[in-house]
Amino acid sequence: MQDLSEPQLPATLSPQEREAVEAWRRAVQEPNSIAQTAALWEAVEFIVAGRTAPQSFSVVELDALRARAIEGLNDRQSERALNVLEQLNGASLLSRLRQAAADDGVPVTEEEWGTLRRVRRVRNHFAHGARELPETSDLRIAKAIVNRLIVQRVHKLATASR
């Protein structure tokens, strides 16, 4: 009989997808809410590994922005402005997570996305010195959402390999 605490994962899971499962497992087993939050976002980072989201700006638009942005700036300012502009088409973690949910057909409501943003914000603020802890209900919902994303991904890969 299979141990349900250690489910058999499909062989088709990538190493990152396996790490997402392990990080999520740590998030639900850890008693400390900040450690839960850190493990949860580690799971999210593994879920979105290698995934992209649609770009916001074309090459032509970026070139035009670059040219306008550095007008009248000194070399140091120009370098900084250009470095920031390079990030415009880099999708945020949550944008890539939205894309992963859409790609895998996982329904996530706008209210749930709001919960994920709140938990992410608390995690980031805590990492930079704030003392705020995540709301217990937000953390519970966030873990459920990430669980849904992982379960759907595992199911999709398991049924595709049959």
C-alpha cells in the first residue's frame, strides 16, 4: 500500500516541479508562519521556472523609450535609466504565476490573486525588516491555491504520459 504522505509522482515531472512539491510540503508542515510563507514562495518560484508571460513592449517601442529616457541625462543617470528599462519586459513572479495557471487551466479568482499579493507583500516586507506576519486565513488560502496549481500540473503531466 502506498504511503499517502509520500505520493508517487509522475516520472515526467521536471526537477523544478518536484522541488515545487517539496517546497509546498514544507509550507504546510512548518509551524512558523514566516517559514511557511518562505516555503510557499519557493514553491511558486519553482512552479514558474522557465515560464514566461507576454511582453508588454515591442523592440521598436523599447528603443524609442530608451532614446527619450536618456535625453539630457549624464552618463551615470543614463546607465541607471537604461538598466531599469531593460526590466520592462521581464514579467513579475505573479504575472508568470498567472500565466502558469492559465496554461494549466487552473481557475484562480481575482480575490484569490489579491490574497497571493498580500502574502507576497508580507513576505517581502518581513525580509526587509518589517515585523508584520501574514494573516492566518490569507496563508491558508495561499497554500490552497498553490496546492491547486501543483495538483493540476501533476495531473496534466501524469495523464499526458499515458
